[in-house]
Amino acid sequence: MADKNAVDVKVGQLHSGTSTPPDSERNDVEHDDRTLSQHILKNGEQVLVTWRKEEESRVVRKVDFLFLPIFSLMFTWMAIDRTNVSGVLTSTFVSDTNMTRDQANTGVSLLWLGIVLLEIPSNIVLHRIGPHYWIPAQVVTWGLIEVLQSQVTNAGGWYVARLFLGLGESGFIPGGLYTLSRWYLPNELTQRTAIYFLGPSISAAFGSLISAGALKLHLEAGLKGWQWIFIICGVSTIATGVLAFAVIPRSPHHTGHLFGGLIRVPGWLTDHEADILVAHADRTDVLLSWSTWPYLIVCLTGLQSVNGLSTWGATIIKSLGFSSIRANLLNAPGSLLGAFFGIILSGFVDRYSRFGYAIIFAAVWTLAGLVALYVCCTPSRSCETKMELKLTLLAHRGWQPINVTWLSLNFKTPQKRAVAYAVYIGCSNLGGTYGNQVFRASDAPLYRNAWIICISLGAVWLGGVIAQTIGFQWANRVFARKLVENPELEREVVHTDKRGRRYRFYW
């Protein structure tokens, strides 16, 4: 519990903490081109904060280097804990546990079911106790479950382990996204979200390297190689969760409160810098809003068009005649390059605010790669297949942070954003229950049916995002006409471009 002298500013709760007063009460002025002022609610009173733009830039850089990395690190281990099964399946895991390949696949799908079951309840808990407690607790919990997977001996144990791993991870992604949205402005958020999403982008690469190293420990200390994979990843995850509990602050005014305030040190933000950040971060029902559904359709098709490759990519490469270790090493570069691809693409979005165009580009790229895999995935063309797999994965993850940021910015209040995040990520995880099922044992090693399904999903994805972009452009034109007749609609404006044109939706 915070002491009585603690600053009463709660990020993310507009009604009871950090907020700006109504337009009639606001006194936000720009003194000159480099000085800004804005009221914030602090200790129950309206306080006027004045700062210069170079101070604001310095505060944002501090957040970038001291706050954002821990979220990206947690996401990285979560993604590795989900996808390290790719390396596990190239080992003796299936024979050691007396499972069939399809039983192993069922366990993979149960993880996504577990995530979906607690996605929204997890976010309700996050809002009640705060992300500074809830998110690290989740990380430690699923890290422990990850370690316990090393003790699986049969299909039943595998099913339970994967289901509980999903329950432990549920709510982490939308919770992290919501937290970041309270520390950054909309025009800063896309690239920071892309950095947050470096986790899944690089997880296949680093996960494959970890798997390759762990498999070399086969029979060390009496443990199989796949057991070492789970133990190494789980212990690393637990350590990351403890670190997060130590350093994630309750608010910008509590950056010196380590381990929930048990240890007090000088904060990495001064009181004035915290005030600046609070002022800087000022910013229908989600499920019933027509604007939500295009994102969900795009999510269910775009992500799942290549989701199976996260699990079976190394196995596909192994089927071309490579050893387990070699297959995991060859599976690494595509996702690693994809991380840099996503940063570049998100930089374009932050500069031009054209979300739809960036995702269309990623969809075309991915669809072309899937078609090439359908044509060329044969043992006699192993080199071409490796390259096409890498190129397909290059755009695999890069568009996801763009899409989820696009969704959040088209909702104005933090409460709606939080629900939108939970709905979207829940939808994404629901797709995982079928995305991994397309690569069936009966279809190996060429996977002709699997590639056809992936191509079909990719085509729907491309058509959906084109229709979504055109739909938002049309809605903006209608909104512009209504705005002339009804100036009160100004409160619905989410974006004003350099020419002063006001939009209801980013597109």
C-alpha cells in the first residue's frame, strides 16, 4: 500500500485519476512553438503543468529505454514459450510420451483455447489490481507451468499442461497493449507497439536457437533434450517475471517504488517529468460497433494463414532431409528478419498514418510466398523451399502490431481501448485453435491441402483489409459532411492531418 504522501495519479482511469478536465474547464495552451501547458488531476486537484518540447522528448526517451524494453522482453518469452513446441516436436518427445503426431497437435490447440477462456476476465482483474502487479504475476505463473511441461509422460498430461499454459498467458497481450497506450501518444504508439511485438517476431529465431542448444544437452543429468527446452525457457520466463515485478511502476509518479514499494530508490522520472508524462499521455460498445468487426475478420484470416508455420516450420524443413538441430537453425532467420521488417513498416505508418496500405502490402507479400510454397515445396527443391519459407515469415508478424494499434486508435476512450484489445487478442488466440490444425500428418510431407487452406485464408485476408480501408475512407467522407452541419461531432475526431482535415477513423 502506498504511503499517505504518495502522489495520487492513476494512469488509465480517466474518472478517478489521470485525465484532462472537460473542454469547458481545460486550460491547455501553447505558449510558443516549443512550450506547452495542460491541466492534470493530481492529489485530487487540478494542477497546471508547463513544459518545453525538448523536456517532453527527453521523458519519452526515458520511457523508451527504461519502460518499454521490459514489456518487449516479457512478450518475447511468452512467444518462445508458445512456439518452442516447434523444436520439441523435432526431438524424441512424441515417442517418449507415446503420443501420435495428431495428439501432439491437439495439445498445441488447447493452449489457444485456454487463452481465450480467460482473456476478458484477466483484463478485468488487471483493471482492479493494476498492471504493475497482475502482469508480472502472470509471467511467473506461466513460467512455472512451462517448467512443469518437462514432466509430461502421456497425451493426457500434455493436454492439461498446454491448457493451463494458455490460462496463465491469457490477457497478457491486451494488458500490455493497454498499458503502453497510457504512456504514449497515438502518433508515437505504432512503432512502440511494433517494438513490443518484437517478441513473437524474433521468438521463432531465438526459440529455434535455444531448442538447437537444448537438444545438444540430450541425456545430460538424465533429462531428454525436449525436457531441457521446457526447463530453460521456463526458468528464463520466471526470472523475467520477477524483474518485471521489481521495475514496472504503478504510475509515472512511482518509478522509484521497486517490488511494489517494498524498496524505495530515486525514481527514473522526477516529479516534474512524471507530471509531463501524465499531461503528454492525454488522449457505443466495442463489440456492437461496426468498425470492430473488420479487424476481427482480418485477424482470423491473416494470422492463421501462416500460424501453422510457427509450429511446423522446423518440421517441414526437417522433412526435406535435414537433421533436427539443422532444421531448427535454418528455421531461425525468417522470423528474425521479420522483426526488422515490422519496425520499418511501422515507421511508415507513424509517419503517414496509413495503416491499411501497410497491411495490404504485408498481405500481398505473404500471399505470394504461400503460393510459391505450394508450387515449390518438394524434397527435390529443398533450397527453394527454405528461401520461400523465410520470405513468407518475413511479413508474418510485422503487420500484427500495426493492425492492433489501428484498432485501438479508432476508439477514443481508454476503457473502450481496453475492451477492444481484449476482444481482438481473444479473437487472435481463438484462431490458434484451428490455425495449427491445417498441417496434418496425413498430408505430410508435401502438405498440398495445407498450402491450399493457407492460400485461401490469405486471399480472404487481403480482400478483407482492402474492403476495410475503403470502408473507413467512405465513413470519413460521410463524417466530414456531418461535421459541417453539426460541430458537436468534433468530439468524435480521432485524427487531424497536416492540412487540417479531420477524420473519424484512421485508415
